[in-house]
Amino acid sequence: MTTTPDVSELISRIQYTPRTESGPRRARSLMIQGTSSDVGKSMVVAGLCRAYTRRGLVVRPFKAQNMSNNAAVASDSDLPPGPNGERPRGEIGRAQAMQARACKAAPSIHMNPVLLKPQTDIGSQVVLRGRVLGNCPARIYHHMRQRLIPAVVDSFERMAAEADLMLVEGAGSGAEVYLRSSDITNMRFAEAADLPVVFLSDIDRGGTMAALVGSYVLLNEGDRARVVGYLINKFRGDFSLFEPGCRTITEQTGWPFLGVLRWFPGADRLPAEDSLALERAAAASRGRIKIAVPRLARVANFDDLDPLVAEPDIDLQWIQPGSPIPANIDVIVLPGSKTTRSELDLMRREGWDIDILAHVRRGGRVVGLCAGFQMLGRVVRDPMGIEGAPGETQGLGLLDLETEISGDKRLVDVDAFDQRSGCRVRGYEMHMGRTTGAGLEKPWLLLDDGSGKLQPEGAVSANGRVTGGYLHGIFGGDEFRSAWLTEIGAEAAGLAFEQRVEEALEALADHCEQNLDLDALLKLAR
């Protein structure tokens, strides 16, 4: 099992720099809590962020605690600049990075001060204000997280000091009252920061009346009074048929009905928060060139592949455990993961290692991203037990490389050039491993670190068919993606991917404007 500090040691690591400014909070705030997970909180907050930003307000998103292996690099104001003036970087949940983009603001570690990155079914890596605190089983984190409240509130106050409006997202269900005493992200945080709360329920899954009335019944009187109303999300059809249901909900709770958001068809054009969206990506694929992606247990940063899913000539298939990788695949992509060695074990249990090696023998291509890059080497070592039990695991042996998982995480924005096409690419690195070996003598990319000297990154096999590197977001570059698609025999559609995301955010803001009374919601903020 993963090497884990005890509670007292983890608590001793809780260090942060509190803000020194004092004075009244500038921003008004409104919190969106859900009746369950996956009701659309992240999407609704993103839409409201862009809608209110378009009205000229300085808006900032906030989520006290997020659980996701989909993370983004963010600015870290807690640490001083580096020796060359470079800004320190931390990490936050991908959803808050998207919400920051909706606000037309740079992502900050204070937008998501606690990030849990699952490593096992009962434990996660805990990231506090952008930096790894340690690995923590759920039962230990349950007891220690209340010690994080001061840091969380401090991060919220930092964001509120620079904004006109704070849009705060809860996590899971806001009515998990058995967690109230140690809660840092729903009602206890709402109380600590004195936030009005709007409940959001997903009618597409059914049970909306029971979810909202049940939430009211479970909450204590103080928390009930904090709720200023409720929204219905993902509605399809004639809403007049559900209006009697809304009257019943309001009669039972006293909470006013604040509006209904109809189904937003453009949701699949925005980065997803967690791996529940992988089935959506598979359903959207339709092209001639087939790309297979093994569904790893702790898959991370899978939005790397969104630009490929968007290409009409690409059929991207997530291969679920229990299914072999088909023989008619053109490219296999090994994505990022939080636990490289255990994913190699998974691939061997599923027989995917045999499928991948057979694919290469047939002349197929393989691309490894971050942890997927590490898997392509000869061995992955974890002597400190950072990702699991100390030890080493044999890799796929497709590149002459070795990786050792170390204690320092590399978090940097990257500007680079693709060796083969010469195209400029941008992205970020987020990993704890260090890779060495002769395979690096033929790099995939050349990094421009601003020193005037290009640094090699990644590796390409001698025949050019196996490629790997640490750069996340590489396929988001239109010029590079077009060149890469041509190389694998696909027809590039000339897609402007970043523009596509911007258009989706604008459409989401339009959707919120058309479906909700934004003036009324703004008046509820305080």
C-alpha cells in the first residue's frame, strides 16, 4: 500500500501564507450547491462566469475542495519568483481552470485551494494551495480536513478582494449532513464565508422533487435559511408539465424556484471535469482513422484528447477493461495517470500489453503522454513509495528509457517545437517522475525555456512509430495537430480548437442569459 504519513505529520505540513491586507470584502458572492454529483454545477458556474463577465463585472470562480485527476497548472502567489523571475506554478482542478477562462482571468491556486487526486479506491494525493501535501487515506483525510478551513477561507478572501462577484461551486451533494462537522466545501464553508446558497438539481436523471425536498429535510435550520432558492438543470421537453412539481417543492421547502436551464447541446465542446465524460467522448467519434485509448483506472488529464475527438476524420475509442484493443486500430494513445506502475499491472491483467506489442509489430503507431510516456520505457521505479508500494515495475520496453518517481513535482507551462514538423506547440508539464536513458537522444520536442537554448523533451523510436513525452495539451495546437494527422493518414479539418472552446463558452453564457433571470440571481448575491 502507499506510504502514508500519520495524521499529526500531515497536519504539521499544512503551511500557507495568509494575506496581510485587511478591510471589507469587495465581492458579492453566490454559491451553487448540488443535490448530487454530476448535476452540472461546474458547467452552470462556467456559464454564469462568462455571462456576468460580459456584463462588465470582475468575476472569479471558487471551489474549496475538488476531487479529480484532471488538473491544470495555475499561478502560485504564495511562493516568491524564481531566480530568473519565472512565476511559481501550482495545480488546481480542470473545472476551475475552465471557469477562470470563462472569467477571462488567469487560473490561480486560490480558486481551488484543496485538490484531491485519487490514487486508490480509498485514498488520494492531497494538494493544498497548488502543492502536494501528501498521500492520505480517506479515513485520515476525514479527520484532518477541518484543519484546512483557515487556508481555504484565506484563499476565498484573496479572490474576493479582487472581484466584484464570486461564484462558488460546492462538491457532490450539499446535504451530506453526516459530513457536516468536517465539511470544507458545502454548508460548513458557506457558513464560514457567509454565502447565500442556490441548490441545483438535474432533472434528466429523475428524482428532482425527492432530491430537493430531501435536501431540505436533512439540513439543519441554519443551513436551510442560507438557501435562497433552487434551479432545475438539463430539462428537455415541455416545462409546463413539471410546473406543478416546482410548486410542490416550494410548498415543502419554502425555497423559491429561480428558473430552469434547458439541455445545453454544446456541453461536449468544453473540457470535462472527471472520467464520467469518457463515454461521451467515445459516442462523439465518427471518423475513418481509428485511435484506441485504454481506459486506465486512474486516468488523468484525459482532456488532452478532446482536440482529436473534435476532428471529423478521427474515431477515438476508449477501450474499457474486459475488452481487447482491436486489431484494426491505426494509433494507440496511452494517456496520463496518477499511478503509473499500477496501470502497467492493469494493462497486463487485461492483456493490453500483448495487444500493444502486436500493434507495433504490425506497423502501428503508439503515443504516450506523461504517465503513458513512462509506461513506454523499460522500467518504472518508485523507491519512496510515492504512488504505491515501494518497488519497480517492468514497462512495455518500446523506448530505451527508465523512470524513477521522485518527491518533487514538475509544474511548468511549456513552449516547444515539434522536431519532425517544426510546428510550435504549447502546453504544460505536471509529473513527479524523472526519465533517463538512451532513448532521449532522439527527442520528440525541443523546449524553449527562454534561455536561448532549446532543451530536448520526450523520445521517438528509431522507426518513428513510437512517440512519448511529458507535454499535456499538445494536440490543442492547430498547426501541430494538422501535421500529426497528416502523418498518420488522417485528413485535418482545419479546426481552430481554442476558438471552438471560446465559442462554446459564449454559447453557454447565451444559454444562461436566455434561460435564467441573471438580474434576479445577481440580487441574491451578497
